Amino acid sequence: MSAPTSKRNTMQWTGNRRTTGLTVLPDHEGAMLFCPAESVTADEVAIAVRFSSGLIHAAMFSDELDRLRIPDQPVYDSERSELGFTVAVDAVGVGTGISAIDRSFTLRKLADPGTNPEDLRRPGHVMPVRCSRPSATTSNVYERALDVITAAGHAPVALICRLVHDNGSVVDSIDAHWYAERHGLAVHS
């Protein structure tokens, strides 16, 4: 994979139809924005940062996180959640790691099956989330986003972030459709 660039090559779904851009995924804990990591652009990461709190996740299957030696984020027993947050990473060769160009490059590296553990530095600015393989009872929104992109034939890594309103409050599932329409985004339900 070459050095970070911002070339345009994106996919999105409206129902099962793919179009360009990012997609809103309503959830009972707040709407999410997601897209396949393999083709994410710096422009899309910049939009994701602007429409979220800035925390960019990479939904990934556990076996791939293990292969890349990305460990779970240590937490106190009192702070345990059902989500498998891991140590944040950056791709080797990026600048500071925080820019949209750097984060899009890191996301594409995470989606590249040729990436090795040595191609990533820890800690970084993209936070992978450990996901289970698809099942009839997919339990969380990160796994649902991963199911959508893999069903469409993309590499099993998704950029995903929680959407927030301009005032910082979380966009709930009721507001997800309004939010998507306001910002020209598709919704996957």
C-alpha cells in the first residue's frame, strides 16, 4: 500500500443498493456513521470527525485483531462494557496520525489482508473494536455495520463513529433519518 493520499473511491448503501458516500446506521444507543475501511478517503474521515465526537473506530473481527497483535484496551472491572475496545493504532509511515489523511491511511491498512503487526504502531489514533463473526443474533451496532459491509463484498473492516448534533448531544435513532437527510447521507436500517 502506498503512502497516504486522499483519492476518491467510496461506497454506501441505500437498502441493498450501493451508492457513493457514508451511511447512517440507527441504533438504540445513538446513530452511527459507517463505511468500508478498504476504500475510505481523507474526505470521508474528515466528515466522520466533524459529525461525531472525533473518536474514529475500526470495527474488526477478533481473529484479525489477534493476527495483527492489537491487544484489548485494559479497563478496571468496574468499567467493563460489552464492547471489546482495543489499543488505538496508527499505520507506520503516517505523520502524527491525527489528520484525516493519516487516519484514512491507517483504516485502509487495517483492511488490507497483507498488513502485518509491524505495519502498525501502538498507541495511535484509530481505535479498533473487537467484533464477533456474523450470526443470527448479531448483538451490537459495530457488528451490524461489519455485517453490512462484508455482505456487500468488502474487506471486513468498517470505519464507524457515533454521530452527535452540533451541541454535542448524541443523535438518537429517531433523529437518524432527519440527520441523514439534512447532511445528504443514506440510511441503512
